[in-house]
Amino acid sequence: MIVCKFGGSSVAEASQILKVRKIIESNSKRRLIVVSAPGKRNNADKKITDLLYTCNKEVKNGEGAKSFKIIRDRYSEICETLGIDGITEMLDEVQAGIESGKGADYAASRGEYLSARMLAVFLEAEFIDSADILKLSDDGRIEESGYSALKARIKGTGRYIIPGFYGSDSNGNIKTFSRGGSDITGAIAARAVGAEVYENWTDVSGLLMADPRLVDNPCVVKELTYKEIRELASIGANVFHEDAITPVKDYNIPINIRNTNKPEMPGTMIVTNRDSSKTPIVGISGKNNYQNIFVEKLRLNRYPDFRIKFLSILKAHDIVPEFESTGFDSLSFLAPESQLADIENVLKEIQNNLHPDLLELRSSLGLIGIVGGGISNQIGVAASVFSVLSLNNINVRFINYGGSDITLLVGVDSNLYLDALRAIHKKFDEE
Amino acid sequence: MIVCKFGGSSVAEASQILKVRKIIESNSKRRLIVVSAPGKRNNADKKITDLLYTCNKEVKNGEGAKSFKIIRDRYSEICETLGIDGITEMLDEVQAGIESGKGADYAASRGEYLSARMLAVFLEAEFIDSADILKLSDDGRIEESGYSALKARIKGTGRYIIPGFYGSDSNGNIKTFSRGGSDITGAIAARAVGAEVYENWTDVSGLLMADPRLVDNPCVVKELTYKEIRELASIGANVFHEDAITPVKDYNIPINIRNTNKPEMPGTMIVTNRDSSKTPIVGISGKNNYQNIFVEKLRLNRYPDFRIKFLSILKAHDIVPEFESTGFDSLSFLAPESQLADIENVLKEIQNNLHPDLLELRSSLGLIGIVGGGISNQIGVAASVFSVLSLNNINVRFINYGGSDITLLVGVDSNLYLDALRAIHKKFDEE
């Protein structure tokens, strides 16, 4: 079986839903479908989920769910175009629920609920309500029972549709995941039925090698591993929600990111292992404006307590050094600016308790993560990175490699960050 | 004033001492001379200091200082050749002292003592006994009073000779420094008199860019900083005793390593600051067979306690990670094999207390330190290093830069360590 999740743009209007049907019907294995709420059709549109939150607020303010009319019109228009019956009753039921004060989670979840109900009719598939199946613990984790419960429901040979983004708590009340949570529902569903692949249908043709807002025309990455995607996300890439990988990765279910508008494209495969010989690097991501705290203490290596106390002081101030480099007499650590609101006091405390020879806040750095399994087994990746920086007259301030086999971290002065990112991207995107 | 220290080979025989005189007399500023004990003239020779330790043992064993005859012959031969009077009385005094059981420190110090006495006669200089001037605390540190005491003694306009390697404790008993300690005496003397330069005369024409036992014909480094020399020593280079830098570095007294046999060569200058634009890199050193402990823990960055506890466990087993690299979900630390005798228990303790997702002792690494002030302000150093490794088909396992501005650390598989060291050296020695 193949589990398909369709995102907001794939169900935003009737013409998109026709594409969805075509995709589903072109492969009989596509039997378990997860859907999002309709997204924007254009910049003037509001997302259905945002409108639902607005309705809930309106009810709380005693105005009644005024904005529900826009929602009603969106779904009605789709159903009318596609000849889907019964949407009026579904909308009435949802509006009544919101107006009865069932709260924000209930309201927000109804976009997916209505999408799934509507598509179940259109595709002649069986609707499964996530609230009946996926139980969330008080800290928002999926109970293990959800996997077997879902599997038990998928007995027949037909298609099933399940709304993304929510489950229910121990009292049976609707509880939503974090935003973007339909990806998580898709992953849970894939694991529950032991899918051969989890197809995640979006409006892009796959994951890109770098942020298209920062570099020119990044290519689509054909294949990358769970680990590579995690490292890319850690150093700033807005790739694929980590919680949506966790359910499938231990079960070796590949995730295939696809484009509903270009179903002929193979998209991106996220897998357990890959052959990195042809594509050593899968992504270039980064974050700018890291603060750099530099400490000098003669023979630092001989004082193990120094580093323990140093980390303890940072911890007391809720600072976790994201990156660290140790020298013989010195220690450099990088943290995002956001963590350093209290930096003056932190520096004072370090000075008074540890008496370093030198303690300074250095000029901020941009960090670039070059990620790929090929770094560890192919010769010349570091040479390529540093040669291209040298050719572009960019000096290197920080290098960290070895903590992870698959990420080479390079720091440059913040004002050179974009130049460096673009130069490195260009180098590897050509390959 | 210039302070000159002459090492063991410079006073090993009469012909060498003639060179010493020529050097001293060629510059009237060379007025404070520190001398070592005579070293080996050839491979069959024993060092005077070693013979003195033997004499002390012989006395303890009740055999009398049998070996003293060899010492007597060495000094007598030199003095006879150079026409120096009075050596017999000096030797008698020393032999009597050793035979009276004054102990190992006293015995060992007599090589320098006799050298200095002998040269004082030869150069018509004033002998100053280090035991009267340099007081050592119980933990072997020089008391501050030694600097002013020495300065007070240098009142005249003539030359002064002081034996290296020893001082005296609070009871007035002779106490030696660690071996090679005459360099320390020289540094103390230079600081005491505020020397314009501390000349350290040896049998090499300066510090070499790399270990000549490992690479072909390393060049002499013309100039490097105290900090560069310290970092070179930290990553394995056998350069210049750190304790012999400490006294002069805060006083900006340059150290000039010179060759007694080639006094026309400028040697190596060790200075506070240098212009690194022409010579970005001053040395390549390294150590092989570092053990690599690798730990994986999902979202390591979110658990500051993990690293604190990790370091605490290591500390409890007397392991100080010399180098460390942190990834997002992992941590790699390198320690010399010698520290890891108890590694099985350490790994168990880490496993039981920290429950990492993965804990392994990885294949050992050789670490190469590329040291030079030019790394931080010249573009392309990292590019050169990694390009040359790539050209030599050597893969990179570990990189650390930024903890120190002036050292780029590169780790390679242990079996490729020498190849990598040689390739990098060749690259920078050419420049």
C-alpha cells in the first residue's frame, strides 16, 4: 500500500482536486489518503485554517461565527464544480459545533475534517475520523495504540481518507498537532499500515538543494537520507518537519516528496541509506548572525573543571552553545543572538567565577552547513568548499567537522554570509 | 644588554668553546651568559649530567663516585687545550661534595656549575652562582625575588656567567629544574636584566617548519610568535620549552634561536607580534594514534546536562578530551591512547548514565596542526590544505578551526597520517 498525503494547495480548488483524483487513480496501491485543509489559491485568499481560528474568536467575542460564510463559500464552490453532494449538511454540523463553543482545537481541525469528508464522497472512499483513531497524550505525543487502531480499520480493499492535523485527547476532545501537522498524520498512517512508500504531495517538485530565496535556481535533490534531512533542518533549512520523519524512519519507509501539479516528476526520495558516490552533497543551508563568545585560559586542556563550569553557567542562563570549537588555550562558542539577551551578566559571571585570561564577544558569524553522506567517503569535498571560498576572497573564521560525519560547518563573517552560501551552492549544484 | 645561553653542544669541547668566545666577543652587548653542562661530542660520549647522576648513585651504593674520573678527564682536557687554570681545584670541590652525599640535585647541577666556573676564567667574566640568586618554591617555581637579586648583581660593565638548570630551595639546598632547564635560566636572566634579546645558542640554525625525522629538509622558520610556538608544542612539536618562554613573553623580549656552528645565520626569532602576510604558516606538527570516541544522542543540543555529565565522567577517569567536535546529534572527542587504559569502564559508565543512542570507539586518527597567524587574516590557507590532501587522495575525518585563530587542526586515518603531514608540509614549505 502507498500512503498519500495531499497538502493545502493540492485541495485548494476544484481543478486541484481533479489532479489529486488522477494521481490516486493512476496507482491502485494509493489506498490510504491523508488531506490538509484547503490552502490559498492566490495571495488575496485566506487559508481555511486561519479562517476557522477567526470563527472561534468571533464566537468567544459573542459575535457568532461571522467568517464562516467565507469557508462555506469555498467548500460549496468546490463541491458544486465537482458535483459532490452533502457538503451543506457537513458545513452546518461544523458551524454548529464551532458556535457551541467547542474551542480553538476543534475549530482549527475542521478544515481537514471537511476536506476529508468531501474527498471521501468524491473518490468514493471510506472516511476515517482521526479523532476516533489517534489518541494524544497530555504532552501532545501520539499514543502507540493509534497505530494498531488505524491498521485495524484498513481491512477492506477500497480507499480510505483520513484528515490530517488532529487526533483527540483522553477525554475524547479534539486536539490539533503543531501547524503543518498533516505531514505527521501521513507518517503515522504510513507506519500504521506498513506502507511501501509515504508520498507527500505538495506544490513543489521536491526538496531543493538550498533556499530559493537566497540562491538562484537550486536544483531538486533526487534522494537524501533521514539523517541528512535532519542535519539540514538543524542548520536552518526549512525542509521537512522532523516530527513527520520520526514515525517512519525506524521502519525504513521512504518518504517521497511530489508535486501535485507535475506528477510526472519523480520528486525527492527520503530514505534510510543512499549511494552517495554520484551526489556527495545534498544540501547547503545556514544561519546568519551567530554570536561568538571567545575565551582564553592558558592550558585550558589541563582544567577539565573549566569547561564543566563554563557549560553550567551557560545552562543557568538557558544558553546552549550550538557550536563549539576548543583550542589549546581557548574556547569559542557560537549561539544564536536570540539566546544572548542576558549576555552582559553571563560574561560577568564567567569572568568572576572562572577568571579567564581573555573573554570577549567577537564579531558575529554566519554559519553554513554543507550536508551529505559523501563528505565522509569521498575525497575532495572540503577542498572544493575551501577553494571556492578562497576564489571568492572569503576568509574562513570557523570550521567544524567530525562531530557529525555528514555535515561540514563553515563560519564566515556575517557580512559575507550570503556570498559564501551562494558560492558554495553554485559549486555543488553544478556537480 | 643581550643574554646568551649556550647549550650542551656549544660547550662540549675546546673547539666549540672557542666559537663561543668568538660569538660573545663579536658583540659588546653580550654580557650575561648562561651555560649548560658539556653535551656529547659523538655518539659514544655520555652527557656530563648523566654521568653526574651516575656518580650520585655510586655514592649511595657505597662505591664512591667511580665515574667522576670520566668527568674530570672531559673538563681537564678542555681546560688544558684552552689554557684555563684552576679546574683541578674546582673538580676536587665538586667530587668532595658529591661524595659527601649532597644528593641527586646537587650532583646533577655540577655540570653547569663547572661549565660556568671554567668559562668565567676563560672569558675573564664574573661567575654568579645560580644557587645564591634563584630561589625555588616547594612546587619548583622561581620566586619573584630572583629577578631583582640577579639584576642587583649585574652592576658592572663587564661580563657575567651564570650556570643554567638550577637554583636553591628555601633551606639553601641545590634544586634542579626539569631537564633542558638551562633554557629557563636564560629566560629568567633575560627578564631580570630587561635584555633587548635572549639569544639561545644551539647546534641547529633555528626552529624547523616540521619534524626533520618525518619530512624532507624542512626549512628554518625565520620568525614566529610566542603564541604560534605554544600551539606548535601543544600539537606535538618538540620546539622550545614552554616554561622557557613564560618569563620573557610578557616583557616582549624576543628569543633568538641561533647556531653556534653557523653564527652567520640569523636563526629564528620568537616575538610577540609578526607580520604574517609573507609567511602565513610557520609550522606543521602533529600526533598520531588519537582514539576517537563517538557518541550519538538525538537532539543533543537540547540537553546541556548531557555534555556536562559526559565531561564529568571523563574527568573522574582522568581523561581530558584534547579535541572535541560537536554535531547536532553527536559528539566526537579525541584523546591520546595513553589516557584510555580504562576505556572499557568509561564506555560502560557513559552508557549506563547517559543512555546515548550510539557509543563507539572509532578507528584511530592522526591529527595535524597547521599553525600560523596568517590563517586568520589570509584567504586560501584552508583551501591549500584541503586541496593538497585531496590531490594526495587522503580523506579528511576531522576538522577544527576557530577555537584558536592560528591553528587549523585536521584529522586523517592513522595509516595516512605521515602521508598527510608530508603533503601539507611540502605545500607550505614551498611558499
